[in-house]
Amino acid sequence: MPNKRIHFGLQQATIGGSVVRGAQSVGFDISPDFLDVVNYGQEDLLRIFEDKSSGSFTVQRFLYPGFSALWGSSIDALPIGVGGLTESNVGIVYSGGDGFTASYSLIDSIEYNFSSDGFFTESVTFSSENISSSSGFSATSESGEVCRRANFTSVTLPTEVSSAAVSDGATGYLITSASISASIGYGEITSYGNKPQGSVTNKFKHLELPIEVESSVTVVIQNSVIPAMDRFENWISGGVPNKALSFVTCGKTFSVGSKNFLSGISLSGGDASGGNVEATFTYRNKHGDFTIT
């Protein structure tokens, strides 16, 4: 019996014409949007019109020493004015040279994950209203190192984390994982009878503020050090978020500034089988503070 398996191997992803080094996966989703036209008192639709359909690409890759972020280096530096949004052309190539191109794409979300038992990753999601099939591409080969826990060199953590964490000879604290993420929303000034397309697709869109950045760090905690509710009072009583976080890895410093507030604590482990107790501290800032230098 012949092999019936169909395989579309991801061969390459490009952003702005540059190859995404270390790309591992691409999630692709198109969401058509339709507008129904009905007559009152009747069951059947008169018409169905396509409204503003869009698609999204989520590109995930391994980080490597000295990498350049796929989205830039500072959320705070993204344009906020009408017609001035940061646009990218995203290209996806599958085996055989066929794929898709998403023109005039906007950044929807950014996420970094640093795990002690795997590779460090960067995931960026782009959305576009101008997606077309493409062909005739040829992929380029690549080589080099990828970042793992050995590349996690130092951290700056709030007091409640550093005082609870078990000491470690490398970073000073026994960290099992950390993450940083941000979601970016857009508003639009619409005009009746007008559907911008092509190069003017995003002309009447603007960033929705504030941009929220979420960070988390999971540490193995010391004996009898259980985070209590009083940890939240240090910013609630004063009303001013004042927690600083930063991670140094892959030759870069990931900083979410000093205006973060503690938004949650969760515990795991420490069960009857004898596993270590771990605490995950989650922080947020509503100032768009996130830079990579």
C-alpha cells in the first residue's frame, strides 16, 4: 500500500524579508467576519456580506545568544499615533516552496518562556487583513547554539521572591521557570462606505492604552516560607506599584521596569511523594514597561 501520509514541513519563516532564525512552529488562523442582512418577521437571510476578515500568524522560535527580538526592543517605543503603527510583512514557507504572505501585519502579542528543563523560546503573534498564497521560495540553512538554563546568568527579583527562594550558586536563587508576555490591542476609526485595503489597511487604527505586561517566576521555596496575603499589601496600601524585575540571559537583559505589582501567588509540589514545594509569583504592569537590551 502506498504511503498516504501528507506532510507540510515548515521550512522557513520570514519577517520583513529577514529569515527567522531558530523557527520551530507557525500557528496560522483565518477568521472570516460576516454581516447578516435580514427582513424583520422572516426566517431566511437576504444576504451575507463579508465584513473585515483577518488572519493571524504565531511564530515560535528558539532563542540563541545575541538574538534580535522579532518585534523590536521596547514596547514603550511603539508608535501610538494614527497611521503610524509598526507594520511587518510575514512570510511562511512549507516544503516544496509554497506558503503564505501576510502583508501589513500588526503585532498582537509577545511571549518569552525560560524553563529549566527545555530551550528558551520567543513567540510573536501577528494579525493581517492582507493574506495571500505564495510560491517559488527556497529555504536557507542555518546553524548555531540555542539558549538553555546554562545561559540564565542573573536576575533582579522583588523581596517576597528572593526571601522565599532556595539559594543557588548560579543566579542566586533556585528558579525553575520564568516568563514575560504582553498583549497589544488596536482601536479603529471607521468610516461608512470605506473599507481600507492594501497599504492603507491600518491607516485609521491606533494602539489601545494602557498596554499590560505580565511576568511570572517560579522558584523552589525554603522550608516554612509560605507566601501570605500580607505580601499584597505593600502596594495596595500605598497605591503605587513598585516591584522591579529583570532577567539576564542569551546575552540580553529582559526588563519589565519597576512599576509592577504582585497579582498572584500559587503553590505546587510538596505532596506525599516528597517533591519540592514551588511557588509561582505573577506580576503585572500597566505602563507597557518591557525592554530588551
